[in-house]
Amino acid sequence: MKAENLTHTYISRIRNLREDHDKSQQEVADYLGTSQTMYARYERGANEMPVRHIIALCKYYHVSADYILGLSDIKQPINHTKSDV
């Protein structure tokens, strides 16, 4: 898969996850500790999302990073260890 296709998939996935969970950009931005404007830039593909935000979204939506990044179509929930809690 070409890099541009992965980028499009990643952008679509973060937007679709947010909409599927009935969250506003502001709610997700607050969770990530960023501004709504910056989060909107992530969803448009104007800025790349930092890895720490991708990890946080995996935990927030209970999906794998592979799903968000478009490497898998399976929304496999992540399993937390006690050290994560």
C-alpha cells in the first residue's frame, strides 16, 4: 500500500472513530491536551499526529494502533496490564 493511501486511511479512521463515538473535535482535543484547531488539522491531514496522541486515541477508543494507522481492518481492542492502570 502506498504511503499516501495509508495517510488517507489514518485521517479517515480518526475522523470516523470520533463521529462513531458521538464526540466533538473539542472533546477529543481536550482528552489529548491539545487545541480543537490543532485536532482539526490532524483530521484534515494538515499536520501529522504525534505518536503519543495515537497511543492515547487507541486507549480512548479501545482499538489497536494498526487499525488507526490503516494496517488492519480489525478494531481489535487493546488489553491493558496492571501497570497501565
